[in-house]
Amino acid sequence: MDDLNPAIRRAGIIKGLLFGVILLIINIAVIYITAYKITSPVTYFIVSIILPVFLQIALAIYFVNSLRKSVGGYWTLKQATTGIFFMFLLTYFVSSAGRWVFSNYADAESVKRSNSTTLEMRRLALKSKNVPSQQIDITIKELKQKIAQSKNLNWPSLIQNLLFSIILLFTISVVFAALFKRESYTTPHT
């Protein structure tokens, strides 16, 4: 079963690249839809939060199943964790780097419009809940600060975010590995 480890890593890398590109396309589509098509807070919530989360989970399940099938259908918990972690880590890097390039170089104007729509939809949602205008102003100001902070990342915060993401990805990988492991009955457990 040890001979399977390089194949699991290779398959995880290939599937991670593909998964990352698909997530990048989804993220870019959400930016464009948010920037140019959203007119209500409910639609915004569905398009920018519910739909992407659902798609990410569905794609993760699909790619984990595909990864397991590509290495013969059987793997131990350790092998599953390794392959899934490699896949998710590469997915994260491809998607994040692609989003950064898109946001800063490819179409920064659409990102600005998307951020403006986000602020406006948040304002409308708070108004519909009869939140006092002072509280709405405070919330919108805080949201503007978060958007500005995300644009001005420095090295310490970038490294901190990266470490947090790696820990989170490893934890999610262990959960997926526990759910999708399938050990062969003829192979000793490792």
C-alpha cells in the first residue's frame, strides 16, 4: 500500500489544479453577477453566499470521490488525508492567487463595483430589518474598513492568514478523509 502514496499525491495535485481553476471561475462569475446583476439583498445572499458554498461543498465531494477512484478506490485514513490535503492546498493556492491577480490586474473595476454592491445590499438588508440609521452607518463603516484592509495586506498578516488557512485545510482534509476512507480487506492497515 506504500507504493500508492506517490500516486495519491500526484492525483491530488492534478485534481487540486483542476478544482482550483473551477473555483476561480465560480468566484469570478460571482464578482461579475454581484457587480452588474444584483438588485436585492435576498438575491445577493443567494448568489454570493449560499450558491458558492453549496457549489464548493458539492465540488469537494466530487473531487474527493474522483481522487479515491483514480487511485483504485481503496486507501487508508492516512493516505486519504494526504491526498485530500494536497488537493485542497493546491486548490486554495490556485483559487487565491487567481482571485488576487483578477482583483488587482485583470478587472479591478468589477471588483470595486462588486464591493459597492455588497455595501448597498448590506445597507438595504439592515434597513429592511428596521435597524436604526446610526447602527447602519457604523456597520457599513466597519465593512468598508474590512474591504480596505483586505486590499492592503502586509507580510505578517499574509503569513498569519496562510498558516490559518493551512491548519483549516488540514482539519477539513481529515474530516473528508474520515468520511471517504475505504480500506481494502486484503491489505494490512497502516
